[in-house]
Amino acid sequence: QVQLVESGGGLVQPGGSLRLSCQASGRLFRLFTMNWYRQAPGKQRELVAAITSGLSTNYADSVKGRFTISRDNAKNTVYLQMNSLKPEDSAVYYCKGMDSWGQGTQVTVSS
């Protein structure tokens, strides 16, 4: 079974930056679309960004121009660079791909 392990969350002030990482087990990582989702308290889980095996990317309107998704297939890792963070970006961020979900990492944007 594939395991996805996220890291990089934390507390940051508005306007700050964080980079999330998600490392996957398994040999076929490079073939799969990888996704970042987030879920804030009382809200539905939403897709934030996705990157295909061909490196095409897609973003939620709320993060376009601020977040960047990328991947390093040699390291079986997908990243989410988050800049100009806002309080409304606070959520648990989940990595999804290869028919698996990560355990989530908390991002809190607050002064």
C-alpha cells in the first residue's frame, strides 16, 4: 500500500510563506497526478492544486498567483510553495495521489 507523508506545516504570519512536502512510497510515483487538498474547520475538503505526470498544473482560483505546485520524481516528492499567505488559508493540508491520502499537516496563518 502506498504511503504519503506530508511535512512543512506550521504557524506563519499573514503575508508569509511556507513550503509543504509530500513524500510517497512506491515505484510508480512519476506516473500519477498528485494533488494538494485542504480542509478548514466546518468546511468541506477542497482541491487546492494538482500536477500531472506531464507537469501540467491546476489551481483553485483562491490560490492562483500565490501557490505553486511542483514535483521531484527522483525523490518521489510533491511540493506546495505557498506565498502571500492569508488567514483564510488556514487549514489542514492533505496530499492525495496513487489512490492514497496523507495524514495531513496543519497550516495556521495568524498574527
